[in-house]
Amino acid sequence: MKNRSPSFPKKVVESNRERWVVYYFDTEKQKRWSRRFTSEKEAQDFFNEKNVYDQKLGVEANRISPVDKRDLVEAKILLKPLNVSVSNAVLAYAKLTKDLEAHGVSLTQAIEEYKSLVKLKERSVRLDFAADRYYYSLLKKDLSEEYVYTVERALQRFMESFGKDKIVALISAKEIFQWLINLKKREYAESDILTVGGRPMKVFKDGERDIGIYGRNEYRRILYSFFKYCKMQDWLDFNPVEKIESWRIRGKTPEIFTPEKVRNILNATPPKSEIRAFAAISAFTGIRIAEMKRLTWDKIKLDDREIILDSEITKTASRRVVKIPENLAKWLEPYVWELGTKKKILSSRQDWQIKKLHNIFGKENWVKNGFRHSAATYYLALTKNAYITAEQMGHAVDVLKQHYNGLAREKDAIRCFDIMPEN
């Protein structure tokens, strides 16, 4: 057994300076240790303190009952494979228990939770692996390229912040919330191109402007679906995004085009051009831009005055039949040879053609989603029937009433749906 009694103060000379040293047994380190003092009195006081402590331990040791001795022997047997002394084990237990008391957790609870965490990590996966699998699952669902690209870009940005090696199960709701709160609008340089998966992608960087409520909710929606997929794969126990509420959007009155503005826009487009057909259908039916991009001529039943939007076309994945107003039928008559074909309304360079249409009047004068807002407003003012208008627009009735009710008078609606091609 190691000598546990303290040594008498001993005078030593170190670096031409006198010191007094006392050797003693450190119970925490479980080894002989030393302490140096500048004066003999300080060394003697320390020696006396340690000596009295050891004497007390000796007295207590003599008072150990047979039961305590048996417990001590059993403890030594249990600790022997761990190569840990009884005193060290007791010190560690006492310290950990004291630290956990502040959190209302016992040492046993902490160990069980840690074991559960280890098991969760073992069955979970890295963030990049989960993102790749989710992306692959989206491709199998025959979703639009635009939507899949949006999801891919959002998850890439998420991985930039959290790291591709991050274990999915260890990403907390608090971390995701803080990430969403701090999101900024992204900017990119036309010259910066990164090749990902064999195809070029623009390199984005964070700007200084806040992404806004709409953008933040969009990222939350994408992450909700992603973590829902991860939960289905048993990579985590619960979806952390469920704890994050979407941001409430304050109602904003939508802007619309006046009938004169609609007429000017249509007349500014080249006759019999794809963009004219696109603009006319959008202006008088209110079909969404994303739906228009997927619309083909065979879905336009001019004789029946109907446009059939199959589930593959609509945003809601529900089939919708849109009525063709009489003035729109006149705008579509020059395209009679296109009817019945599988050709898209905008067959090529869709975004470029739409952007060119916006630039006719300048970005400052263009109203975002102006055609859809205008069509819904005028159709509601003309029919005075929210249910018919909601069916035409593919909107919920309450949303339609909230946004478009009372924005225009009936006389304005009549003027809008009386707009005819000049030639």
C-alpha cells in the first residue's frame, strides 16, 4: 500500500531560492504528491492539517463495521476490471451526482439517456446521405423539375451551414429555428458556375437583406418534408420542424392590372406569337405561371370553351376545368393549327420569354402575378359568385374572399372581358 502519511517539511534550494516541501498522498489523484512553500511556517501548517486529517481517517478506519468491510471488498472486486480505485470511483460518483443535481437528473438517468443517444446515432445517417436519398425519392415522384431544383438548392444551403457530416438525428429544432431566423437573401455572380452532378449550378452567396417571411416559410416547408422523410426511414424519432411554427403573414392587398393595362400588354406582344397566347390565357383565366409552363395545346378545347388542367399540371395535383371567356376565344382563334397538338404554349426558352414580356413595361411597372390577381378580381366582380370563381382559379373559397373581394367594380370587369384583339 502506498505511504499515505505526510512527510515533515523539508528545506530545499531550487534556482538559488529556498523552498519548503511537504510530500503527501493526494486522494483525488491517488498518488504521492508535493506542495512547496516559501516559509517554514506555511509548510508546517499544511503538514499539521494533513496529519490531523490522516489521523482522523485512521480512527475511522478502525471503526469500520463487518458490513462496511464486506461492501468495501465487493466494491474493489467490481472495480478491479476497470482498474479504478475505490476512492477514485467514489469521488467521480460524488462529483457527477452533484453536477447533475442542478438539472434534476440522476446519474442513472443520464447514463440511460446517453445510451439511447448512442443507439440513435448508430441507426441514423449523415446529412448528405439523407439529402441524396430524399432527392432521389423526389425524382421517382415525377414532380416538376422546377420544384425538385428548388428543394435541392435549399438542402444544399442547409448543408453548407450544418455540415454534410452532421448526423440527422442530432439536429435539434432550436438549431433549425435559429438557422431560419438568420437567413438572408442570396445573390450570385453570372460568372460563378459550379458543376454539381454533371450539370452547372450558379454559385450563391448570402446578401445583407433578410429573406423575409415568405422565403422563411418556404424553407421551413421544405425542411419539414425532408425530416418527415427521414423519420419514415427511421433515421430519427421525431420531426424537429414540427416544433417550429410557420411565420404568420400579414394580409396584403394584391395589386392588379387595370383593363387598359391588360389591353396594352397584349397589344404589345407580336401577333400569333407564343408569348401572346401565353399572356392572353393568363390574363383572362388566371392560370398560374407554373401551370401555364406545363400546359399543352391539346388541353385547350376551344369549341367547348374549356381548358383541361390535369393533375400533372395543377399546383394542387387535382384536375381542374377552366372556362374560356368569349373574348379569350377570339384571342386564340389564330392558333387553330396548334390545337390538339402536344406542343407547349411556350415551347422553348420559357423564362426568357416571360422576362422579356415583363421588360416591355419595365420592372418597376410590372405587377408580380398580376395576370392571376387581375383575372380572379374581375371574374369575382363579374360573376358575384365566390364558389364559381374559386373553382376557376383553383383557390380555396375563404382565401379568394380574403384577397379579391371588392377590389374591382362590375363595370371594370366588363371592360376587362370585352378586350378583343385589334387585328
